[in-house]
Amino acid sequence: MAVTSTYQVSGMTCAHCVQAVTTEISALPGVSDVQVDLASGGVTVTSETPLAADDVRAAVDEAGYELADA
């Protein structure tokens, strides 16, 4: 059963930002889909199992952006 989680990412300003975040989060094990809303900074991730927040934070950091605290 798929799990959908939503995160807020700060610092994204363009299509390149969206691509970088999408690429890094997509590389996490079990992730099947990543949708980024540049205007709101929202990132919706669909995965096979719940993702560890630290793993998502590390992927966003690797892309050069910051995961906003919930």
C-alpha cells in the first residue's frame, strides 16, 4: 500500500530547483513518485513505506535546499 507524505522545502526558486529536489528524493529507497509545487514549496512524496524524516531531510540538503520543520 502506497504512503503519501507532504513536506515543505524552502529556497526553491526555479525549475532547476524542482529538478534537483525531485532527483534526490526520487533516489530514496521505495519512492515511486515525487511532485513539487514550486509556488508553495510543497513536495508530495509517494513511497512503498513511510520514509524517515532524516532521510528526506538529507536528500533535500543534498539538493542544496532546506526541509522546513513541520
